Amino acid sequence: MKKVKITVMRMACYTDLMALYENPIEHACDMTEGQVFIANGWKKPEGMCQSAWDTMSAFVMTLSHGGGDFYDGWMKNPRSAMISCNDGFRPVSFLIEAMEEDAE
């Protein structure tokens, strides 16, 4: 089993949708662009948002176990995936990449 690198690539914010549909909240997301998490195999990295993890965990598990090539050639690097969390108001895009380093 391999470690998996998870990088925050982009953070969007749809204030028009928030104004129309979201109840005001004080704190929604702790991610920052460029932030990197390392998953030890299929285990959720410390500090990773649970909602984002729920969206990407199947991809992380597959990559950590040597799988890839999702959707028949979707990614240029078949041992990677670009996944966004499921927050419709402020989605965060993550690049998930299998590493050569073995999980502990």
C-alpha cells in the first residue's frame, strides 16, 4: 500500500448562491490553496475536512492500493484524480496523487 498526496488546488466561492440559499455561517472551511495532506494508505489525514474526505476517500483507497486510470483515461497521470468536495457554495478542488513511498 502506498501513501497518497492530496493538494488543495483551487477554492471557489459562489456568493450569489450563498445570498439566495445559505443560512449565514461563521466558519465554513479551513483549507488553503496549496495546502498538502499526506494520506497514510487509505487513512484520512489529520486536519482533512470530513465532508471532503467523504467525497475523495474511494479514490484515495484505489490509488493507495495501486489502482488508477479512472474513467478510462480521464487524467493525464493515470495514478491521480482531481476531485472537488461537495459544498455547492464553496467547492474546493483537490489533486490526489499516488506516491512511491509505502504507507506505514
